[in-house]
Amino acid sequence: MNLNHFRFETDADGIALATWDSPGKTMNVITQDVMTELNTIIAHVASTEGVKGCVITSGKDAFSGGADLTMLQGLGLEYAKLAKSQGEEAAITFFFEATARLSQLYRKLETCGKPFAAAVHGTCLGGAFELALACHYRVLSDSDKTRVGLPEVKVGLFPGAGGTQRVARLMQTGDALQMLFKGDQIKPAAARSMNLVHAVLPRDQIVQAAKEWIKAGGSAKAPWDIEGFKNPSNKVHSAPGMMIWPPANAIYRRETSDNYPAAKAILQSVYEGLQLPMDLALRVESRYFAMILRTPEAAAMIRSLFLSKGELEKGARRPADIPPTKFKRIGVVGAGFMGAGITYVAAQAGIQVVLIDRDIEAAEKGKAYSHKLMSDQIMKGRAKSADRDALLAKITTSADYSMLKGCDLVIEAVFEDRAVKETVIKKIAENIGRKTILASNTSTLPISSLSEYFERPSQFIGIHFFSPVEKMLLVELIMGKRTKDRALAVALDFVRAIKKTPIVVNDCRGFFANRCVLNYIREGHIMLAEGVPPAMIENVAKMAGMPVGPLSLNDEVALDLGWKILQATKKDLGADAIDSRQEALLKTMVVDLQRFGRKNGKGFYDYAEKGKALWPGLADLQKVKLDADSINKQELKDRFLAIQALEAARTVEEKVIVDVREADVGSILGFGFAPYTGGTLSYIDRMGTKDFTALCERLAKKHGDRFKPNKLLKQMAKTNESFYGRFAPKKAAA
Ligand code: NAD
């Protein structure tokens, strides 16, 4: 056999071992070539008399990340080309065959007559786990690195190589649907108890165990191919089935607002597939897969949440000529809410942290946050107390700035007060070496102005984290007017070390994410002032695809903070720069009623131990009350998304954002902008700049100048030019 991606050997017992180890790659991925070689292996095992069966394993640290999504993207382009040159039918035929290839290959493996076993260590996700599911026996290593799962739904796809059918035949339908909807990565013990795998063993025993299973006469028939097989939840059309399907539908609608075609296809695929024999069921799944792959949602989500996100994480914006920094020690000054979080993620990444505050007690309080987070992990069985000790040993608390000596990077996260920041920056400057990069986590103060307090402004940069730091994936890096490449490179290396996703933006009021999201919150406030029922504001925002309503979000970030920002904007830019309805609402809530949000248990919502509920007093604040049935819900949805996307378009015109990928990735990871759209600019591109500009003009006429399209948009609208067309991102650095 002529193999490049697999090593293949057969032992004295006649048991073959196919070791997947694609040359020159850190991770195995499924490509056309890999499929061809798998096909060769299956044919060889099936037809060679001396071979009893085959174990598939990996020669790398992980099993495989699944299918190469750029290959799937390529198929989409091929389809579009064919549709143009040979017509829709020829294109669809090609597309169906091409996208069903993997599924058919796995079915061939499953029905070839010889037993196959998968011995899995490390990550085994998506198409790779579907390969394991098609094998007749699966054994996982008990390593902490081993994870299995079907995360396709997270990039707008669904498992189209048998995943929906095999999972739904291995466990109760409700559990299967949950697993497919969530797309979580599953640990070995959980995978065993979910009946996804047959055994969990130490890493060095998995191949042997798989071989033993074959040697002991392991069956080459999947359970569903054996006469009399019964679905774990019985028939779809049965009393138990009816306990599942009506609520499943309702849960799907509640969770997705019908915005995610892939989630719907999971539901349809399982519902229809469970009523059919396996071969037909797989064909049904393939049809849905081919349909989903051609949806704009899948294209947008693959581009932003997989490709662009990956490119940014690998350093697409990193200046190439600067050697990478290996962080030995960093400093964090200000051990409050943010400083404590930054300390934790840095220590998690194995970096020594000097944590400084005004006094040692305050610094210790910041360190205690790491203790608490680690203790939570221990309680959940995700860490051991030795891990906590090791992490805490990395954090040195102090009130003495001279401890900052030798740090590669120092991040200040003290009070959002210019005078305090000035004193602190100057004090840090006196205690660090000439090469150290100094960063600020400010959320509102211009980086260029803060850099003036440091004698080496080229080494000053904004590293803007989102709260809570340990959960939020995005970090916004802010280039001051005088920030130079080395500061950017070091900041990007740090973000990479702590495994977060960076976007790089130029200095301006609110930077990128806050600018967009404050518009979203303001739109909610204005709707409230207009008389839209509060519950409708919240629900329609979620129907538009936002993870939380604007009122709820405002409660989380604190109403008094919103009030402060509004007053600062008014002071700096004049009364016209703010909306008087929003000012009046926030004044009532914050100044008159002392309702600050979740932090004092009362904001737009009331917070009780049992949960939260919209504050009934909101109705009394509304001078006008609109009749819910008279409100155009589509228009409310448009307003929520357009006001954010328009702000993103403005940041492109102002060159705050210089790479379209960053606006898209930043908007989804930073503030949850409707992920199915692919982000703020992809949302505009999908509608077309012409239609988007027209929408903004209509909204401006009815609701005010805040919707007026900017110059760039109007220019692009003339020829319906897209953002990805006009500002095509440069190819990522390796
Ligand atoms: P915080 O009030 O929780 O913490 C500030 C800490 O700074 C306190 O521990 C305080 O004792 C310390 N401090 C004050 N003066 C000091 C001094 N002279 N020397 C040393 N330490 C001093 O505030 P926070 O929410 O953690 O915010 C910190 C920074 O992060 C601010 O610039 C804020 O704008 C920014 N930020 C906050 C958020 C958020 O959601 N809270 C998000 C992004 C950025």
C-alpha cells in the first residue's frame, strides 16, 4: 500500500495497526488525501485473508481535530463555479457526492466485514470522532488531554459523517440531542458513562486493549446492523417518543430563535433518521449536510469563528520581524476585580506574577481570587489541590513596586481615574527595566494620553480585557499614537500565552467593542423610553441573536458605570453627543432610585435568591405605553443589529479597525453579536452594503440621526461593494 498519512503494519496475530501521522503537521486533519488512504486501508483489511481486523490510532499527541474546514469551504466555491458553468443540478449532484464522501467511507468501514477498533488519545473531535463512532470498538486513554465530541454546531455545521445517526442510536434521544446541540468536548469518564466508548485505560494500554478485543473475536457488526436492534428511546412514533419530540422542538426554538439552520438540521436529521434503517438514515443526514454547508450562516460562522479566529490567534497581526517573548515574569498593578482575573490567567499559563496593590492586604485579596477559582475547579473534580498550590506559588503579592524589576510586561489595572493612573504609571516606570513593556487595562481613557506619563511611549500599549477575565475569550490590544511594533508583538505573545483571541485596534473613545455594545444598550434604553414593553425589548433582542437583552446586559456592567460614561462623554463632546432620553432614564435609575444593576440587587431587573425578574416599576417610568401587537418586531431586531454594525462600519472608516476579521471576531467574542451572522461586518456584507445603507437611511428617517450611514458605507453602497471585497484581509502569517 502506498500510504503517506498512515503507517500500516500487521502483527503476528494478524491484527493490523493503522497509525495516523500526517507528515509535517502538528495535528491530523481529514483531507481528500486522508480519505483516499483510509479507503485503501479499509479495502486492504477487508480483502486480505490473513488480516483479522484493524486498530486505528494516532502517531501524534492528539488523535485528530476533524475535517479540514478549508476543504469544506473549497467545496462550496467549487459548487458556485459549477452552478454558473453547468447549471444548478449538475452542481448539486457534484456537491452531494463530494460532501457525502466521508459518510460513505465510514459506512464502508463499518460494514466491511472485519472488525475495526479506535484507540484514542488526546483531542478527537468532529469528523475524527465520527470515524471512531464508525469503528466497532472504541477505547480512550484516561489522560486529561483526551477529549471527544462533535463541536460542528459551533461553526454553523452539524456532524454529517454519521455522527447524528450513531450518537442517536447509542443513547437516549434527549441526551443525544443535547450532546449534538451543545457541541461540548467530553472527557473520557463522561464519554464512557454516556455509552459513547467501550473502555477508558491508561495511554500505554489503549492499542493493546483494542488489539485484544479483536483477538477475542470482537464483532464486525455495529449494534444497529444486528437484527432486532432497538433504539434506546424506542420508536419515534411511540408514547416515549412523544415525551421527547414536542419538548425538543420547543427547546430548539427557545435556544436558537430559529437563527441556526444547522441546529434545526440536527433535529430533522435525528427525527427522520431514527425512523429509517442505517443506510437510508445516513443518506438523509448527508442531504441535510449538503444543504447546511451551502447556507450563508455556515459560511459566515466557519469564516469568522474558525478560520479568522485561528488566524488572529496564530499571529496574523503580529509584526513578523520581532523575536517571540517567552514570559518568565509579569507584573500586575491593581489587584481588584480585573487585576485579580489577569493574575489568574497568567499564572494558569505558567507565568510568574508579581501582584501589587496599595497595601499587602489588597494584593492578598486579589490573590485570594485565584484560590477561589482553583477551589471551584477542585470541587468540580477538574483540578487537584496540588494544582492549586502550584498555581498560587506562581503569584507573589506586594505593595513594593521594586518587585517589578525583571518583568517582561507590566499591566496596570488600578481605578479608572486619570490621576491615580498617572501616579501609578510613573511609579511603575521608576521600577522597571528599559525593555519592559507597560500596558494599561483602561476601558475608557485614551491610550495615547496615558502613554504621555511614561518616558518610552513607544513601549506603552492598551491590553483591554473583558470581565470576567477567566471566561471571556477576547482581548483588545490598543495602539496609542506612539505605540511601536515591539510593544504590539509582546502584547500579542502574552495573549497567545494565555490562550485568548486578540484583536488590534487603534486608539479612540470606547475602542472597538465598547463603542458597538454601548450602542446596543442605548437602543434598549431608547425603546424603553418610546414605550416598548420591557419584556419585548429583551426577548426581541434575543430573537435577533444577542445572547442577553440590553437591559440585562446593562445590569451586569452596572448602570452607574453607564451613567458615568454618559456624563464624561457629555463633558468632553457636548450635550449633542448623548441622547437626552437615555440620560433622563439613567438619571432616574441611578441618581434618583439608586438602582445600579446586579451589583446592588436592583437595576432593570430585581435580583432575589430564586433568580431575577424585570422590575415591575419600569412600567411606571414609561410615559407612553405602546400596544405590543402594534409594534413591528422585525424593525426592533433590525435596530438592534444595525446600530452595532453601523458603528463597526464607522470604526473601519476611522481606521480604528484595520482588518475586517477583527471586527467580526471581536464582535462575536467580545459582546456576543449574533454569531450566526459571522459578526458585524459579515452581517452587512450578507445583506449587501446597498440594502444595509438603505435600511439605515430608513431607520434614520424614523428614529433619528444615530442611524445615518457614514461616508464609507454610502460610497460602497453605490456599487454594492462588500467589506471583505474592499478590505480583503492579508494572508495570515504562518
Ligand atoms: P477595582 O476597583 O475592582 O480594582 C482597582 C484596584 O486598584 C483596587 O484593588 C485598588 O486598591 C487598586 N488601586 C487603586 N489605586 C492604586 C494605587 N495607587 N496603587 C496600586 N493599586 C491601586 O477596578 P476594576 O474593575 O478591576 O478595574 C480596573 C481597571 O480595569 C480600570 O481601568 C477599568 O476601567 C478597567 N476595566 C474594567 C472592566 C470591568 O468590567 N470591571 C473591564 C475592562 C477594563
